Amino acid sequence: MVDEAAVHQVSPLLAPMSKDEARRRFFDFMTKVTQYEELVDAGKMFLVKFRQELEHFRRPMIPMESGAVSQLVKSNYTDRLKSYLEAGCHLQHQSIQNINQLQSCEEKLEDHINKAKVLIEELECLAEDVYSTTLIASLSILEASDCSDGDNNLPADCCEDEGQSVDPLDSAVSYSSVMILVHNMLKLDYSMQVRKEASTCHYFLFTFGCYFVTEVCYPAGEDSQGTEP
């Protein structure tokens, strides 16, 4: 919130910022926007890689119902093929590699999410800084304008100062409006990216849990009921 006392007595720091200052802060803001977009692009690559590795655990088994496939398997039925079929058409070393890749992708995704969160917070600070400075300056100018309406004997140089402050203020207002709009859009995008990453990781846990139960705890060919004590 804006301090009302500050509105009535504006310090030099709260005066309307110059065009150069407003432009500099806007460029700083857009630089961080570019960094955020680069993080999103890199995060999408890790998400694609994550899903590719996840598909390994969803790969269907050999359809033994097909007569041609069944005949082909029987004609090439070796101990190695038998172990492969009993393992659910998965190779143990390959599954371990996939799990390691999944863990690596998940860690990188989490790191990108955290970095994006920091950038969103920095963008919010920049936007709020320009907005608050512009708001206080605008209120001060309006107050000065109201005073001048009730006093026609103000010095001419005061009127000149008021007119000179309008142009920089217009620039600051324009930059502030764009910064607030862009920040709100990126904040919404960030929320969507977080939900997408969370849903993908939850789906991985569910898929891997099913794989672990069916292929590790109760692999094909073993009695799922266990032995009697």
C-alpha cells in the first residue's frame, strides 16, 4: 500500500522517474523475461525426455494371442527368451538405466521450476517498484494540480515544473502497465508448468508402482500367494 504521508510530501526519490530510468528498469524486466522463457524451453526438453523414459515401463508385452507370433516364439524359445518374457518383456539393466534417467530428469525439472519461481518473484518486485513510484508521483501531481486550481497566484516556474514532469510520467505509466501485464501472464504460465510437472511425476510414480508390483514383487511364473508357513 502507498503511504498517504508520502503522497503529501514527496521526497526526491519518489519524484517521477526520467525516461532513461524507466527504460532501464523496463529493459532489466525484459531481460529476466527472456531468461524465464529460456528456462521454460529447457524444461520442456527435460519433460519430453522424462515422458520418453516413462514409456519404457508402459511398453506392451508380446501378444502371444496371435498365432503367427506364438509360433515364432515357440520356434525360437531359448532360456534367454524365456527370461525376457517372464520379466514382462523388460531387461533389468535397461530398466535400471531408465529409472536413473527418470530421476535425473525429475531433478533437473525441479531445479528449473525453482529457478523460474525466483525469476517470477524478481519480475514482481521490478513491476511493483515501477508501479508504486509511478502511483505516488501521479498522486502528487494531481494534488499539485488541485492546489493550483485554488490558487491562481502560483509562480510561473511551478507551472513549468509540473508540465515537464508529465512526459516522463507518461513513459513510466506505459512501462508499468506492460510490466504488470507481462508479469501476470508469466505467473499464470508458471502455475500451469508446475501443475504439468507435478501431474507427470505423479503419473510416473503410479506407473512405476504398478511395474514394481507386477514385475518385481510378483513376476510371471511365480505364485503370487506365496508359500504356506
